Amino acid sequence: MPRRPSRNLMRALILFLSLLAPLLTSCGEEEDSRVWLKGDLHLHSDHSHDARDNPLSALVPLAESLGMDYFVITDHDNHVNGKLTTWDDPHYRSDAMVLLYGVEWTTGRGHANFFGAERFEHERLYALRESSGEQVAEEAARQSLHFSINHPIGKDLWEYGFDHHFDSIEIWNALFLAPNRNRDAIALWESLVMEQGRRIPIRGGSDCHHQEGGEAEIFNIGNPTTWVYARDRSGEAVLNALGRGNASISYAPTAERLELWADADGDGKYELLMGDTIESVPESLAFDLRVEGTHPGDSYRVLIIKDGETLLEETVRAVQPRLTLTFRDSPNGRTFYRAELRAEPPLRHLQTTLPEAYGDMIALTNPIYVGYP
Ligand SMILES: [Zn+2]
Ligand SMILES: [Zn+2]
């Protein structure tokens, strides 16, 4: 039997370490004080005509009970002729969550969400429904808004083209597998990143419309959840992290969360986070994939995807609530790396009568970009 250290010794050790901690951080690199914040970026309330049974008065407490850090309602603007009523609803307030201002720009040629940290002049965007994507992007930039294309493939596909500026794209809308075409949306996004040579942040959104009936039995707020690594708990910081792509997506607010980091200069510190880029291409990079919130005993499939192709696929059994995988690779010039976490259905944390519709997708990350501006 190994001898147990005495309680006093342990106490002394803990004290020593806690005294040392500030010294260690002050000697080392600048401390990373960012925080992981979770939320849902696509939700409809009773201010949308097709979500009458989704009252804001119920949605806000539900999101709070799920532990959401930020929250936004993106009601259909065409249901109110562009004159939004959601933000003036007295139930649109929370002491627990950071509230964003949002809307779903709902046109016959596609849907997009606009997000602001403050109220904005949505009527100016509503007036641009028949305009070009460039004009819409210009107006969004003028108002410092985050312009995010919704469900680009499917019944309301995006027909404004993808050459104009946009800040992110929704590649995971509601249920991962069916009836949605999220896999096609991912393929489209990857091809845009490769063909256009530009970084395009990705996000999720539940597009939840109901608290009653069939839809409510299958999914709700937070299916999926988008995690952002924000410098503080403010709307501005949430949108900044989202716009940088410092974000990953999980199928539920209590699901496993992914972080992909890389060390490009070989100093042993993983300074690049998913969403970040290194413009000069190093000979090789070390990667660190962290999975938070795993269930010891569960098996996971981890996929590393390089330029749209699987570079690495491994089955890993969790022994701790946190799993770390490291690997090294040589980029071929302009390259982007991302990760997926999968497991066999039924996934945990679901109150659903249709687990099959979630497929095996637990979580996925934004990429780390190499050789991208
Ligand atoms: Zn839509
Ligand atoms: Zn919607």
C-alpha cells in the first residue's frame, strides 16, 4: 500500500501551489481570461406567426434552466412587415443570460440572421429584400451587425450567392440528420472555404418554433448549441468570438464540447484556437483536441478532417470527463483542419421520441486555418 500523505502535508502543498499560482502566471505568457459561453442562435417566439405556441414568457425561463449563457430570438421579419415587435416584449429580459438582438431576414430568395449587441435599424435591411447580397452585406456592416446565412441548402436555400461578405453560416440547423441537409451544408461550406480561400465561421441554430406538438417532442432550445470562447460575458464579446470562428457546436447544451488548438511555432504552447489562422505555412503543426464533458466508459469516434478529407479517425474510450488527443501534421500550403466527435445513437441528454434523427453527430469545430489571410 502506498503511504498516504498526511492531511497537514496535503494542506501545506495546496497552500504552496495556490501561492505559487499567481507567480507562475505573471512569469509566463499573458493569461487567457476568455470564457466558454453557450447559447442557441436561431429561435422563434410567438412574435413569429408560425410559432404562436412558443411564448417568450416561457422561452426565456426555459433557456435559463438549460444553463444558457447567451440568448437571442430570431423571429421572421416578413410576418410583421419588417417592423419587429420581439425586442419590445417585456418578457425579453434576463438577469442570467446575455441577450442579443436578432432577427431572421426571411425572403423568397433565402433566410439569414442578423445579430447585434444593441438594437438596430432592421427596417433598412428589410427594404433590401430585392437587392444584391453585396448591398445587404454593406448595410449590415454599416450597422456593425453580424450577418449569418441560415440553412443554405434545403427548402429555403440561399439564392443571393456566396461571393458577397457574410460573417458566418449555419451548417447545423435543428436535427443533424433528418429531415435536414446539414451534411450537404457542411460540404457546401467546405467547398466555399477551399475555392474562395477565405475563412468562413460556422454556427448552429435549433430553429425551434414550438413548445407543443410533434416538433417539441423531438427537439427544443439548444439542439444544437453553439459554444463561443468570448473575452467576457457581453453581447459584443459573444459576436466577436462567433465572427472569429472561436466556436464549436454540440447537439445539446449538456453534451460534450470540443476545442481544437494548435502549436505552430513548436514552443509547446497551443496558441491557435479553432477559427484562428496562421498566414505563413509552417513545416508541421502539433494539434491538441480537447473533449470536455465525456462520460467515462463511453466510446467515441474522433475524426480530424483536413481540407474536407478525413485525415485521422480513431475510436477512443473515455476514462475521465476530459479527453485530450494530440497529433501532428504537415500542411500542404493553404490547409484547414477541423474535428468531429461522433457516437452511436441514441445520444445522451435528449428528451426526444426520435433519436435517430440526430444521427451520430455529437459535436464539431470550426477549423484552424493555415496559409489563409
Ligand atoms: Zn429560415
Ligand atoms: Zn428560422
